[in-house]
Amino acid sequence: MASLQELRQVRLEKMEKLKKAGMESFLADLTRKHTLKQVNDHFESGDETSVAGRVMAIRGAGAIMFIVLNDGTDEFQLVLKKDDIAEDKMTLFKDTVDVGDFVWCEGTLFITKRGAESLLVADWKMAGKSLLPLPDKHSGLQDQDEIYRKRYLDIISNPRSFKRFQMRSHIISGIRRFLDDRNFMEVETPILQNQAGGAMAETFNTHHNDMDMDMVLRISLELEHKIIMAGGYPRIYEIGKNFRNEGSDPTHIQEFTMIEWYAAYETLEQNMKWTEDLIKSLAHSVCGTTVFKTWDKNENEIEVDISGDWPRLRFPDLLKENAGIDIESATLEEVQKKATEWGIDTNELANTGRANLLDYIYKKSSRNNITGPAFVVDYPGDLKPLAQQNTDGTARVAQLIIGGAEITNQYTELVNPIKQRELLESQAKAKADGDKEAMDINEEFLTAMEHGMPPMTGFGMGIDRLVAFFTEQKNLRDVIFFPIVKPKK
């Protein structure tokens, strides 16, 4: 079997043949009369047209050749027949065109004897000569690491991957339409920040050379959005990247895409209704179904139907029922003991705050068992310091859980600057005591709050996770064009 370098050398020699024949191997300017989808949708035998695309298959080598062309919109068959194209063009095609090449062809539409709609080629040009071969047509890329490194080969050789990323685009477009129709204004906020806020996570750190100051990549869109809301806009949203320097697994990645929205003078209940309406509408319009396959913590396949009612489950009730702990009365020592029972690393125990310990217990004892869709409400207040606090120590928060995974996070937002300062000071103390994920005090945010913020509700959702659910993928890396991988040595 020839090596890649040997195959590449053969194709370089074919470029020389093209050059000697007076044909370019790479066209700088190219136009076509129709896309292949247009040809398929409006086929009329006898019409003349020109098309362009990548050669996906070649069969026949005598007086007739059949070519499968793909331009990203569709596939279509081309036919080269000895008596219907100049002999030198026919010979040059046979001698120089490989699967993977981009070609331009013009000719007449017709139907073959076997009933296949086709283009009878009268002339052709090389549009872009490929020097390396595509993966095998039937098996595609098999190595998972190679799929992540060379996604372009995965999507050109695997129609399911190609469609999956189209679906991702349609989902994001659908989210924008949903919010635009409800008079939300799209905004942009900075990725490089002096100080991270809006979530509990470790940061990626960098340095601004010109201003000679340390900076971080954002971990959330929240604080900047609330500051904008102080300026008077009633409804805003943003779709953007966040970065959290934490562990990796199939449901967590360090660089991910979020959608966040904020609406003044609306309630958490309205927020949950919008969430349900949005996800159900995307399921219908993009996926054409409300039933999806997912997997539980033991890798057992489960089926989720999102068409019914979405219940509300209280965080304290779940821990009392599934872990035997009362979060309102339990001491720190009792919470630490329970977290130990559920398997927390003893090295992490002393440096993890009470709220994060409760969250650990919840994830181990309860969340994985929620098939959903269901909203879990009333999380520990210390865990949600940017949300309105209830009198029982919980916060006015809802998280949508589907198949044991968190899909959304939404609050009745805290707009009291005095209470907000108290909660952030508590977070800062936890951070000083060793909790790396606790928040810092952000004085710019607190100053904006003191100028006045309207009552509002906010929403955050990982788009990668929603796409993985809709496309029935176990691993978030399978819905991202360029997942992070270590460079090859």
C-alpha cells in the first residue's frame, strides 16, 4: 500500500500534466450557474448549466465515466462520454482528476438509461487539486483522536457529522429568532477581563503587555450583562465563549459556548416558561421530534420525551430524600461527613466551602437520577451569591435537568447592593480559606448596582450541551468543530 508521501508525489506529477495541458490546478476566480441542490430541486432534462464541487467518487475509465460531485449543498452525478466532450479533455480528466479534487463542469442535464438524473459534461476545469487523499468512503475516519484533530475530514466523509454541525447552526439561529421575536437586544461583552466573576470556577490567566497588567479569560457573561441592564435596556442577550480552567470529561470542557439573557420586570416563573417554550420549539423546528436518546451515569441508554409538563423539584427536598441531610440545620462538620460518605477526595474536603460540598452531595445523590425534563429550584444561597436570597438560606434559582445533566441555570437576580456585598465578602473569605472556585469582590459591579438596577430575571445555558442532547451525543467534543487536544510530538 502506497504511503501518503508517495500518493502526494503522484498528485504533484498530475499537477505537472495539467500545467503542460495549459490548465491551472487552482482557480482564483470561479463562478457557477447553479448549486447542486438547485439542480436537484429544479431538474429539467435538456437544461444547460454549470456546477462546481468536490469529486467524491469516480467509476468507469473507458468511453464513459460517472462522477459524484458534492458542493456542500447536495450531491449530483456527472457523466463524461467520449463522443460528447473533446477527446483531449476526456483524457486529461482520466489522467489528472482524483477523488477529493474540486472541479468545475458545464453541460446539459439528462436522464441516464437507468433513470438517474445527471449532467452530461461538455467541458471542465480543475478548480482545486487535492494533494492528499480523503478517508475511505465507507469507513471514514476511525481514530477518535484523528477525528478531533482533522474535523474537516470527518465532516466530508461522514454525512452524520456533517448534518450534526448543520443542526448546531440551526439551533443557534433558532435561539436568536426566539429572543429577537420577544424584543431582546443582542449585546457583546469582553472576553479579556481584569477580574473574573459571575460563576464559581478557576480562570485561565494571561498578561496584557501594552498595559502591563494581568488579565483573565471570562468565566461567565453575567456581571457585564447586569451592568448593561443598569443602563436601562429592558431585555438583552449574548451568545459567546466562556473559559473555565477545570477538569475534562465527556460533559465538561474548558472552552464552551453560552447563551445568557436578562429581562427586567419579569419573574423566575416566566423565565422557566420561556425556557420550556424555547427548547420545545427548537426540538420541533430543528429536530422534528420531542423524543431523544441519552445515557445515565452508568452508561445505560434512556429515552427522554420533552413534550409533557416540566415539574419543579426543590434542592433541599432532594438532599433530604436521597442523601438523608437537612441543608437548613446541618452543621459544616455534618456536611463534610456526608460528602465523605459520597466519595469526595479527602484532600479537597478542607478547602471546599459548605455550599460547594452540598452541591457535590446533590450531584452524587440526586442529579444523576433525574431523567427530566425537570427544574430543580431553591439551591443553597451561598452557592448562588448573585441570586435573590430566600429567608430559609436558599436562593431563588432554577436549573433545568435533562437526563441527569444541567442544561440551564436561571435566577431571580439579586439587585440589592448591600446584600450583594455581604454575599461577595463571604465568597472572598471562602476563597482566602482555600476554595479556588469562590468569587472575588467586584467593585465595578457593586458600584453599578448602587446606581440602581431594575428587578430582573436571568438565564444561562451551555449551547454545546443542548446540541449534544438534541443530536444524541455522549461527548461534548463531538458537537464542537475544534475541541482542545494536545499537540502531537
